[in-house]
Amino acid sequence: MRIFLFLILSLSVWGCSTVEVTKEVIKVTNTVTDQVKKSISNDEAELETKIYTKAIEEEIEIIEESKEEEENIVESQQKLVEINFIGKTEIEIINLFGEAELKRTDGAIYTLRYDSVNCRLFLFFNQEIKNKRVEYFELRNTKAKLLNSKELLEGCYRELNLTN
């Protein structure tokens, strides 16, 4: 009987210590798992942020390049033009072309658009000035691309009846 009690007592002591050790091992395992998950989450978040930032930088660069290209085209348009619209009043423009196909006010900018078969003439005025005068103009095709060659500009002028 004593042996039997001794065995039961020793098994329960060894069994309890095993349970306690197991509990501690589980706690440590959970802590390590949480730390690894946090580390992986931070790494993924940093990687995602870097990718997102790089994509934004590339888009900004593309936009700046296209904006610069359009500015260069508009400058060359204004150098190649036979008739310079800058400084003309709205009344002078209406006398030259008639009523515009589109009139639009957007904040301080007032825009007139004249259409032909293959091109569009956009004239921009400062809305805040009493005697509105053309401050900027551009010629585009029907797909809104700036006309960038002398031949295209001349064709547009012929369509708008601005040349002989």
C-alpha cells in the first residue's frame, strides 16, 4: 500500500510540474509568435509603403514630363502662329470667328472654344479683369492632343478660315 501511495504521490508531483512547464512553454511560444508576427507585419508594411511611394514618385515624374512637353508645344505653337490672339478682346474674337461653340467659366478663367473638322481653338481670358483679353491660347486636335507641327497648325488655320 505504501508503494502504491508513493507511486500516486510521485506521479502527481511529476505530472503537476510537467503541466506547469508546459504552461510556461506555451506562454513563451505565444510571446515569440506574437513578436515574429509583429516583425513580419512591420516589414510588410514598410515594403508596401516603399512600393506605394515609388509608384507615386513615378507618376509625378510622368505628369511633370508630359506637362513640360505640353508647355513646350504650346510655346512653339505660339511662335509658329500666323495670327496671335493674345491681347485681343472677346468682342474682337467674336467679330473674327462668330459665336463660340463652347463658353465656359471656371473660377477666374473664362474659356471660348471654336471647333473645326479636325481641330479646336481654345482661348483663355482672365475673368477678374473688366475688359477681358486673351491671355493664353492653344490649338488641339479632336482627341485633345496639342498640335505640334507647322503643317497641322496650317491645316487648322485653313479650317478655321484664318489664312488665304
